[in-house]
Amino acid sequence: MPPALASAGFEGNRLVEIIRTAAPAIIVMGGAIQSTEVLKNRRNYSRADVTVKVTGHQR
């Protein structure tokens, strides 16, 4: 087994931990906002490519 490597010194550094947590959250929120706008703009039901008939039965 290789010897244990020394820590990079990030533990206890609150600023680095906040950045490492906030950066991915901001990226995910940005993608969610963009995809929501794309879905809003696609809401054109005047010309359907496929028609689905759904029949339900209740017992």
C-alpha cells in the first residue's frame, strides 16, 4: 500500500468549503432556468405529431 498523502489544507477553510458547495448549486440552477424557458417556449399544441387516446376504468 502506498503511504498516506498529506492533506491539501482545505479542511477548516470555511471560504473554500462555501465556494465548493455554492458553485455546483449555481451551475445546476442556471441549467434549470434555461431548460424551463425552453420548455415554456415549446408549449405550442396547435400541431400535434402524435395523438394518444387514454381510457380509464374505475372499480
